Amino acid sequence: MVMLANTQGSADVHPQTGEAVSPILSLKGVSKSFPGVKALSEVSLELFPGEVTALVGENGAGKSTIVKVLTGIYQPDAGEISIAGTSVTFPTAQDAGRAGVTAIHQETVLFDDLSVAENIFIGHAPKTKFGLIDHKTMVNKAKALLDRIGARIDPAVTLRDLGIANKHLVAIARALSIDANIVIMDEPTASLSHKEIEETYELVERLKAEGKAILFISHKFDEIFRIADRYTVFRDGQMVGAGRISEVSEQELVKLMVGRSVDQVFPKRSPQLGKEVLKVVGYSHPTEFEDIGFSLRAGEILGFYGLVGAGRSEFMQALFGITKPSKGAIRIDDQVAVIRDPNQAIGHGIVYVPEDRGKQGAIKGLPIFQNVSLPSLKETSRKGFLRLAEEFKLARDYTRRLDLRAAALDQDIGELSGGNQQKVVIAKWLATKPRVIILDEPTKGIDIGSKAAVHEFMAELAAEGLAVIMVSSEIPEILGMSDRVIVMREGRIAAEYEGDELTPEHLVRAAAGITEVRS
Amino acid sequence: MILSFLKSREAILAGAILVLVVAIASRFPAFVTPANLANVFNDTAPLIILALGQMVVILTRCIDLSVAANLALTGMVVAMLNTAMPGLPVPLILLLAVSLGALMGLLNGLLVWRLDIPPIVVTLGTMTIYRGIIFVISGGEWINAHEMSDAFKAFPREVVFGLPVLSWIAIVVVLGFVVLIGRTPLGRAFFAVGGNPHAAVYTGINVGQTQCAAYVISGALAGLTGYLWVARYAVAYVDIAGGFELEVVAACVIGGISIAGGVGSVGGALLGALFLGIVKNALPVINISPFWQLAISGSAIIIAVAFNATSSRTKGRVILKKAEHAA
């Protein structure tokens, strides 16, 4: 595609024309901290007109933080943002929009019940001289915008009736309607079909031709190498590499992404594997995953790695009986088990600690001890009546094991910090005395101290003979904790690694679908 | 323990009721005679019973607008039965009323659970349907005192240990709810479903089923109240207890039961109902037009909700402070 002849060592020269270009947007020394976490540490980033810069990095590398800094949602603690050489600040999202920066998010932020034209122009609709919305002009302008990006969408239809890909196009048209020069695309192809992805690439080419500077965030190496002109790699909140895409290989990019200074210490384990507890054969779902099969032994920690949307959580939900598989079988202790609702799963000794604590884990309004006892009420009650003292005792036993920091167990769970809420949720499940525990992103969004406690505890559980399934998108955590790792990609098992094969490169390659795994 | 009780919503509401009663008593001492207070309680008994039923529905993030229509239809059915078969014993009538009411509640619950229709739409629909059925079966006719048997009319008014049976039933229902809410897995499930339906699912609680159970309880109590109401006032017609569902919801809201679900208590619902009952009974005494009652209960609702909103907001600040402190 992009041929490079005489640009070696001169990053400021346009690859095709050879003319000198200066970055339209540049970030220098930008830092951003949150309580307990340094999300960005003196990063720099440059975007050039008419070029696509791919931003790559693992989950937690600071990609979404930089997007929020660029769109005025977060204010950097230090550093400078300049547009076309002039230093700027974005106190609000509107300021970023006015400066010509727009972002198209993974989850498009649009209004389902408004028309396409209304979605494109909401907030800056053309007005008649009486101050009313000029519908005709709006529809015509929308049509022109959609034509410009090659989208065959009727501006009058309701957004709800469009597919995801077309919704993306509307979001892009909206971005263009505010005359943005800098377009941020956050994993635009994550949930699209093959054909839709091709259309997105065409669109990116059009935007390039119009001279827009594009920041393209993606986990997919094939597309990065296909459409990007430049790359910037983030790791642990730092910029660790940047340059022309033609001057880097996949191998080098993966190395930059994962080659980390290991600042996290994981508990030392000497796994004592018992007999097989769980065997899953050919589990399939009409839309989310297909042909998932594995076996799990007592005392084992099995990691599930993959990109967001690879179907890991969806599979776990089916395993727990929340959704129904279309095919497949489960054997527990070599006995056929049928799981059609969470109660049956709990009955078979399988418990699931979901990813989203706030949404799926903690029940606010109930005190800590009642959160813990909720799935164990059959054991703590007698003749159908609850015994609060028993519940309290159960909660005390299990929260003590997890080193929960709370003023009192009858405190509302909502008053605890994220890490402590997570501990309550885990205590709740342990209290059911499970055989298999599924931990979905167990340390997402919690502080380092709580993370270490959760890891320590996972190791203890495995040592006690529990079979642990850990879904995680953090490579250090997966590598540091798992005895064996299954990598999922697009709803299927892409690879399984154990022992010496457990390397960051293997995981990233399998998850991203890079075929030549062994080079 | 005592301090946290004093800071609770219930304590504040109880204080407000006390201030109200003292204020009335300072000008009209007759209002606070035990006999009159017993009267006020008896008068409020139907509201208390219905408010408790409504409470469990609201706890699960639903609402039951059909309670008053359910009450009226059950009342009409038992009144017609009594006219047709005056010999029917009261316990059997009670059983019939509760069952019929529960059946209507079950219909609400199944529509919400199985068809996933929004609760407000379901009960708005069944409310109209139930009222319509009363008209169809009665032909719009009234059933008057002289058509009802003496035993039928006497039951709620019979005085046992100094209080009418109606009052005693309300007391028994309150005690029953204390046990149901605080001491049974179903009671706990109501809070879990309302507090976080997603988490409830992961815990193995069937959200729809729990909501359906709440509707059945609310319906059964509406049916029970239907008989008591018709027998006490000795009349049944299409429009009895018209609009009463709003008073029931108001009692819950004033009592601190969160419309968003998951928060509430038996004491709150009881006090909310008592507050409205006292206002309603005191206004004629202090010579204020009963039409003011609407304005007063309306204001009480807004004050209660605003109060709950601000009190939970300060709590949020405390959490933030704590988080900052911890970090």
C-alpha cells in the first residue's frame, strides 16, 4: 500500500508527496493520575493531517484515558496539548469539539428514537429565521454528509432501524458535521461483520483523502498494518514507541506492547492437581460462541484470555445457566449435569463472580452480611425462617478470611470501596462452598493492594482444591496466576497453552488472530 | 444502635407524626383521647393493609395501581354472594375474598413476569378491566345495607379486647409482614430484586417470579380489604374506593419506600399510612375543608421524597470522602 522511498529518518515528511508536514495535534508530557493509579505518565502523541495513527496497547495501557483527555472529558494533571502549533486546553467536551477534535466510540453515543438527520445535527441543527429547526436544510445537509462518506442511508429513517455498521456511519457523519480535523476512532471494527469492516476501511481512506488526522485504536494487527501510516504504543500509561508502520514488524509491535517491567508480584504456587471436576464438551450458542470444550481439575487455575467481545463472558454466563446453550454438554465429577438456571449451577457447586460488580454483584441497600448470605439462605434458615445470627456468623467467617475492611457487617455494602465490595461478593460465593469458581475480571478497576489480596486468595482457593476459572484481559495477571490458559477469539477457542508456552507473545498473537504463531 | 435508629427515616417520620398530633391536641384535646385515637387507627386500617401489600410490590421495582379496583371488585363479588346466599359463613367469605384478590394479583404478576410488560401499564390496564367487570356483574346497581346479612356486616365492627376486628386484622397483617420481610427468604428476595436485579439473577433468585409473588400478596390483601370495606360501610357499588390506589402509593412514598425499589420497611409503610390517616381525620376537627387534604398529602409526598433524596446524597458525599481518605 503505502510505499516508502525516501522518508527514512524524516518523520515529518509526507510519505506520498515527500512534502514536509507538521503534526496537527501534538501532546507533550501529558500525565493523568487517579487515586492510587497513574493512568498516564508523561506521554506524547502526534497526529498528522491525512494520516492514520494506530494507537496500540493492552487493556489498562491508558488508551481510553488519552481519548478522554483529547475530548475534554478528563483534564491532564501536567503536559501540553497543541493544535497546529498553538497550545490549547479543553475544559469541557464542547471545547474539544470546537477545536475540531471528535471521537467515534466503540459504543456509539446516539439516540435510537430520533431520525438519522436529527442524530447528525443534534445540538447544532440549522435554524430558520424564526429560530426553529430548519428541517429541510437539515435533511439535505445530512444527505450531503452521508454521500460524502459513501453511506447509502436515508436521513429520514429512525436510527433504531439501522444496523450497527450504519449507526457507526451516522456517528462518523455527525463527527464530520462539526467540521472536525482530528477524528478518534475507538475500536471501530470491534463488533462488525467482515463486509462492514471493509466499508469502514474505505471510509477511513476517504477521511484520509480529505486531510483528516485519524487516531485509530485497535487490537487487530491485520487492520493496523493495513490502514495505519504510523503507530504509537502505550504500555502501563507510558508511550513506549512510535514511528512509521512500514518500519516495524508485527513481532516488534507485540514486543513493545507486552515487554514490561514486572512491577506486580504474584503469589508463588505449587499446584497440586486433583481429579477432573468439570468437563465441557462442544458448548455452543446461536450467536455468541461455538464449540467450546475443555476439562478442569481440582486445584487448577484455568485462565481465559481474549479480546473484548471474544465471547468469554458470554460462555461463562451460559455455563452458569444465565443464558441457554444451543448445543453441548457438561460433566461434573464425570456425571452428566444439566444447568438451565443459576440455581442449578449453584446446586452443582459452580459459582460465578461476575465482571461488573456494581451491576451484577453487590446488592446495594442490603447490609454486608445479608449480601454474603443471600445464596446460602437455605443453609442459614430453619423451617423457612431466616436466622440472622447464623447469617452473621457465616458472613463473619468468610469476610474475615478475605481480610475485609469494614466498620461493621451490618453496614450497607454501598459504603465500601470497590475492592472491599469485590471481597464481599467473593465471600458470598465462597460461603456456598463451591467446587468450581468462575472469576470474571476479578481485579478490574480495583487498587493494587486489593488486587494482591485477591490474587493471594485465588492461590489459596486453588491450594484448598477448588477449581478456578479466571477470565482476564490483563496479560500479567493471566500469566502470573494461571496453570493453563485458553485463548478465545471470535467465539471460539483459538489456542490453549501451558507451561513454557505461556508467553505474552503467544497470547497476544492467538487473541489477535495472527496466524504464523511459530516463527 | 439507638443513635442509628434516631437518625432513621422511620424515627423522623414518627417524630413528625408526634408533632402533628401534639399540635392538633393543643387546640382540640378531644382528638387525643384514647377512644378517638383508636377510631383514627380503625379508620386507617384498610390503608395500612393495602400500603403493606403495595410496599412489597414497590420494593421489587414494580407498582400496583389495580389495588383499589381489585378491592372494589372483590367487595362487589362477596356482597352479591352474600345477597344470593345469606347463610355463607364469614370465614368462608374471607377465604373467598383473599383468594379472588390473590387471583387478580396473580394475573398482574404473570403479565409482568411472563410477558415482560411494564408494571405501570399492566396494572393501569387491569385496574380499568376490574372496574369494568364490577359494572358488568352488578349492572351498575348498588348493593345496600338491607340486602346484606347481619353477620356479613357485623364482622369488621365486632369489638374484641377493646378494638374492632378491622383494627385487629390490620395489626395481625403488620405483624405478619414484620416476619415476612425480616425473617423469610422471600422477604429478603424482595429487597435483592429491587436493590439489584442483575445481582439477584446471579444469586439464583428468579426476578420475575419474585415480582409475581409480590403482586399476589398485594392482590390477596386487596381482596381481604375488599370484603372488610364493603362490610364496614355496608354498601357496594362500582366506584367504591375510587382513586384509593394513589393514597396507598402515597402512604408508601411518605413512609420512605423508594420508588426505585430495594429500600423500605414495614414501619415506614405503617407510619406513612398513619400520617395520612391522621391528617384525614384531623382536618374536619380543626375545621379545615377536607379538600385541603389532597394538597396536604401532596406536599407530604414531595417533602418526603425530597428529604430522602437529600439524605442519600449526603451519604454519597461521605463515601467520596472515605474513598479520598483511603487513597
